[in-house]
Amino acid sequence: MSEVVKNLIKLLELESIDETHFRGHSQDLGYPKLFGGQVIGQSLSAASQTVADRQPHSLHTYFIRPGDAKLSIEFAVENVRDGGSFSVRRVVASQNSKPILEMTVSFQGHEDGLEHSVSMPNVPGPEVLEPELKIYRQHAEEIPAPIRDLFTADRPIEYRIVENQNPFRPRHGIGKRHMWIRSTAALPDSPLVHQSMLAYTTDYGFLETALMPHGLSIIYPGLTIASLDHAIWFHRPFRLDDWLLYVADAPTTGGGRAYVRGQIFDQSGQLVASTTQEGLIRVPSK
């Protein structure tokens, strides 16, 4: 297993303080603020460690304050309810005794029921696409030196994007992306590892979809972009060390905010998860 994948698994495992309190380290990726996907994945991990024999089927998150990548994070889990079929947990993630994120997670035991799934889009497979990391490395000389390592370092998750383009020469397009995603190494069989790592992954590149109709990328000078909330629904079991197709689209932007939504399919064409997010997007006036 690669070192970056080992580090991500360890990052999401958390240190147990007691039955409902956990501590997590922060990962400094070089962004101005703590990566939101990290806190989502860690909060899901914290909640899941307080529930037995039930799997998360949905989570709803609000980002309250920007996180600091130099500080550890405290996670407090509240047992809202344990019912006959469902359990609900509320998680507050804090730094310096101030909340940076609140999450509600619902869990359900295995249950049979009606089954159907929308069709997976017909797009080129990952085997014919270049890794996003390779494209960044090919254009490394165009990346400003202070952030070059951020864009070209080894990653625990590989992305192969159908609509990939040079972020330093963005083109106008429709607000839709098809991203093949996969762990860069085999993962343990624990469902929690796959769920928390997917939660981590779904925040990456998601909000950027709303920039595409405007011909912008995340490196546009003076751009402010930040997640405000994030929701995930887990529909079916999956493995993140197999290729998954993450389809993201941005129906609208306005009022300094953007709304994006996503569907995640396995290679058999089954819808395994869905996501939504609203984010802040501020473009400086000329």
C-alpha cells in the first residue's frame, strides 16, 4: 500500500478519547484553509464508531468556520436516537473550542426492498483517460512556485476527468463533469474505510463544476471559493479501490453562491451514492 493511502486511512481513523469523543489530526494540503473533505470524512468516521451493526445511509453537513490545517480537531458525537431500524448521530467538529463543522448522520440496518437505479452515462472509460495528476505535472512550469507542490504531489485518490483541461487556460463549457475516481492502492475490507474515504473524496473538484460555464478555474486571481454545506446519500455497497464514476453538474449560480449535485456509479452501472453541495463563489471585480 502506498504511503499516501496509508496516511489517509490513518487520518480518518481518529483517536478515541472516550465513547463519544474523538481527536483527529489535520492534513496540510497547501490550501489557505483546511480541506473540507477531510473534516467530512473524519466526522463520518467519528459517528460510525458509536453505532453497531448499522451502516450510514445519509449525512448532512454545514461548514461553520474555516478550519486550520495546523491544529488538531475535536469531535463530539451526540446520540440523537437509536430506533428499531435507524440510528441518528450528531457530530460537532471543533478547533480552539469553536465549532468548524456540524454533521447529522443517519444509519440503517440491512433491509431488503424495491430495487431500481438510473442508468450510468455513456462516457469514455478510465483506461483511455490520463490521470489529472499527470496533466498537472505536464504543465508544472505554468503553476506558480508557491502552489506547485500542492498540484503535483502524490495523491491517495486518482482522478481521471472526461472534461479535463489545463486550469491555467480554462475554456467556457457546460456545468457538468464526469470524473473517474479510485484509491491509488488496495484498501481493507472495512466498509467504514471506503465510506469515509469516499466522503473525503466527494468534496474535491465538486464545486469547481460551477466555474465551467464562466470559463474560470480555481486558480483565477482573487477568486474566493468555499463549501457551505455538503450532503451524501449512500445507496449501495461499493469499493473505492475499484473505479467509480462521479458525475457532477451545477444547475445554478447566483447571489455569490453555487449549487452542485452529483451521482456516483460503480462499473456495473449501479448508482451507489448521491451528493449535493452549496458553496460560496466570489469573483473580484475588474
